[in-house]
Amino acid sequence: MRRTNSFEIVPKSKQAGTILRRLLDASASLWNELTYERRQRFFTGESVWDC
């Protein structure tokens, strides 16, 4: 079972909202790249923790 923490972030200005969205988009892209690399390593029999 995975545990997650959920919370709400409310930007105080339009600029802060834009920056937050860009940051979240970049972090999602990074997470997807890492997950893809680990998946590829898993199927080739390599360690998924070395990427």
C-alpha cells in the first residue's frame, strides 16, 4: 500500500499561480522521465535504483 500526503496550495497572485503551474509541470515531466528509465531498466534486468 502506498501512502500519500494531499494538500492544497493557493497562490496569492496570478504570477505566483503561473510560476506554480510551471514548477508542477516540470516536476511531473521529471518524474515521468525517471519512471520510464526505471521501467526500461526493470525489463532489461538492470537495477532500477541506479538511474
